[in-house]
Amino acid sequence: MDGAPSSCYCSMVASSSSDVNTPYPKPTTSSAVSPPHASDDFIEAPVFFYDMDYDLKDLNTALKGAEFLQDSGYQSVLERSAHPFAASIVDDILSEGSEAANDEDWDGFLTVGEDRVRIKDMSDILASRYAFLTGARTNEGMSIVTFPDSRTVLSFEDYQTLITYLLQVPPLEDSHKGFVVIVDRRNDKWSSVRTLFLQISSFFPGTIRVVFLLKPEGVLQRALEVGYRAIAENCSFKVITCDSSVELRRFLRAEQLTMDIGGLIKYNHLEWVQHRMDIERMKSSASAIAQSLSDFGRVLRETELPNDVETTARILQIQTAERDAIKEDFRISVRKGLSLLRAVRQIESKPKHELLSPTRLHNVTAIERMLVQLEETERSFDTFWAKHEKRLMNCFQLRQFEESFRKLQSSFARHMLYLEEHRAVGEGVQAAQLLAEKHDQYTEMAQEDVKAAKALKDTGEELISANDVGISGSLLPKCDELERMAEALNGALQRRATVLRMSITMHTQISQANSWCKKGVDMLSSILQDATPASACNSLAKMDEFLEEGSKLQLDAISQSPSMNSLILLTTTETSTLLAQNPP
């Protein structure tokens, strides 16, 4: 028990560590069972050794499918999308066969040896009380199998099923030590003894150390005893015939025997059968959960990552729904297990585990161990799912990134095509100003895509840091391309704005120059018409004023030598005529 995992259920463990760690004494060669000490003046508490590590070997086998929890591949459940929520325990169990699914009373399978038996059928066989196992052990630690005086008859096939099941209930370590068999036929016939011994001789999957026979007590049966005495002598196992339960207690202590054969164990067979079948149902549920986990893991391993956001989102939604269904199966099993534990443990009436009978102690420990196993499996599943969900979310984010990247690529191409098609600079000041206003509005809209590109680049860098090298290799070029496209668009927008500003300046200065020239022409015309001395002086003053006004004109866009870039920007079909108007 020291190696048992920490769990919220461990506080209810029934067996003590001292019992578990006590070494089992080996049986002597002279006798398989040591008789109790005659000097004992009091009744000792039942000696019950139990090793929890072996209690649920069947459950461990059933849950071996949980090995997939160490895997982390992606798998698709699109083929199961028609019923994504059909992961319940009952549906999984009912898939065993159509015949079983049509049986209203059937509630699962259990493994008996190499066969699978319906829990209902096993319950019927156990209820016959043909044989039972109380959980008591001899001084040497051997389990005791009792064939009570129940007057029931089983077919050999049912007998095989019954004995196989009973002998697989104790831990494997105890089974290796062998079994002690008690046959009570005090109210039966010698023919029944012969039939049972033939069955035991024909089939008993464990090692029989000794058989104690409480022989028939009827008057007629006593007379026939001599004729049947050879039965015990011809058996392959040792048989000790006892005249009464008092003689039986020379070999076994009272606390190792049930009350019907003079012992102290209060054994309720129907209650034991009910508890055992509840435990088997719980194992069946655990097996169904393991199958669900195995199927879920197989589907995950076989899935290829989709290349679009919609399919990835759908896979994430479906797999999350299946995960929730499996988690609900865990919760149902744990709730049923805790309810069963409370019913078997009876902590209100028996607060200390020492007060439990060997029968209850064995069942309590089995249930506790099963709950611990379920808890460990659920924890492993949660760890796996967290890892898988993270990778699936990264895949989803990657597909979102790629889709956004493609959309931005298209938007940037559209922006560049727009700028290529809209190169007009206007034929006048008003036209140039109108184009500049439209360009400012377009720039404001285009900047949204530039901001989106920068944000997407940041998202890509986060994905690179959170993912493996393979994904990083595909993201890095896209991040660089986003930066390049944003810079290219910004540059094109700025160049277009510069061209329009130069166009407005140029048209304004040309308009001012044209007005000045027209004013000068009009002035010269008026001088020629009026050539009096007074008018000449007045005209001279106006000429000086006109020349001073001309000196104030800003004609840098046309008077100074434009740079090569300015010429490239301005030399279009619309501006070539305007440039030709540059005065000498």
C-alpha cells in the first residue's frame, strides 16, 4: 500500500499496512492447515491479509487501452460527425452484439477465465449458493472455498464458470498459495458427495491443499458410509472427514468459518452476490470507458491536419464534444462507485475497518482500488487532452493566420492595382485638390489593412514561439512578406500623396503666373492707348508696382530645376502640357 497513488479515496482504505506487509507463513509438509491453539481462551479478530496491488488485475487489463494517453497525434472524427455525442457507456457496451442489446435485463459482461459471461448469468449462478468465498483465510494465508449444504445442483458447465470466477476473486498472490475447500453435506447424501468430488477432480483451476468434508449425518447415510468411504481415498487431493463442525474447528478457527458451520462470520450470500455484481458492473463501465478512450485515441492518431479554418474548427468542436462525453462517463462511474462504497462500507455502523467482516473488507478494498484507478486514468486523460487541445488550437490559429494572410495578400494587391490605375494629378487646382481628398480617404481605408498586417505579423511571431520548428519554417516567410507588403503599400501611398501635393502647388503657381502675365499684358495695352506725360508717369509707377508683385510670386515648382524623381512623378499625360507652359 505504500506504493499506492495518492487519492481522495485513500482515506477510506480498509486494510492496514501492517496486515499487508506481514509475510505469509509457508504451509508445512505434514499438514496443509495448522490447527488452532487449544490454549486460546478468547476469539481473535478475523485475520485477513490483502494486497491491493493485485485486486484489480482485470481492471488494469481492461484499462490497458489508456496507453494511448502518451500519444499526441491529431485525429479526425469527421466520419463520426453524424453522432458526435454517442459516447455513453451503455451505447458502447450494447455494441457487443445485437442479441445482447435486445435483452432488457442484461447489463454488461465480465471476464471469467478466457470467457466473457453476462453479469446477469453470473449473478444467477452465484445466487444458487452452490459455492462461495467469504474472504477468510487460513493461518497460512490460503483462501477458503465453501460448498455449503444448499441442496442445489449445477451443470458441469455452470460449475466450471462458478469455480473459475470464485478463484479469480482473491489476489493473484493468494491464488498461488492454494485453496482450502470446505464441503458441508451434513443434511445431504453420500451420492451428492461423490458427484461434487468428481466435479472437483475433473475441474479446479487452483491448487487444493486440503478438503474438509462434513459428512452426511442421516441414519441411512451413516449406514452407507462404508460403501462410499473409497470416494475420499481415490481423490487426487487430501480429504479430511469431519463428523461435526466441532471437529472442523480443530483445524480451522471459528473466525475463519461461517456461522452455519459453527463459525463466527456472519455471511449474507445474497448481499455478497449483489455487491460482487455491482463491482463487476463497475468494472464493465470502466472497460467501456477504456474502449471509448481507445477509440478516441485511434481516431485522433489517424487524423490529418486540415488546411482550412472551417474544417479545423469543426474537428475541434466535435472532438471537444466527445471529450466532454468521456468525462461524463468518468463522473457517472465515480458517482456509482462512491455510492457502492458507502453501501458496502457502512461507515455509520462500522466506523473502523477492523469491524468489517472479511467479505466486506475484501469488497471495500476492491471498490476503493477501482476508484483510484479511475481517478488515475481520468487524470492521465486530462493531461493528454490538455496537450492535444493546445496543439489543435495552435493548428486552428495557424489556419486562421494563413487565411488572414491570403486575404491581406489579395487586399494589398488590390491596393497596388488601384494606385497603378489612379495616376491622374488633375488639370487644375480644384481637380488636384479633389484628387488629394479622395486619396486621403483611400489612404485611411488602406491603413486598416496595414494595421491588420502588423497585428497578423505579431500573431505569427507568437505562433512561432509556441510551436515546433516545422511550423516556424512556414510562418517566418509569411511574416516577412507581411512586413514587405505593408512597407510597399505605405511607400506607394506616400508617393501618391507627394505627387498630388506637388500637383496642387504646381497648378497654384501656374495659375498665379498666368494671372500676373495677363495683368502685365493688359497694362502694356493701356500704355499704348494713352501716351500723355501724366499717364506715362502713372504707367511707370504701375509698372514698378507690377514688377514688385512679380518678384513676390512663388514659382519654385517651375522656375527651379526639378529633380529626377519629381520629373518622374509629374511627367504624365496630364502634366506634360502644364510643364510646357513654363515661361523662359
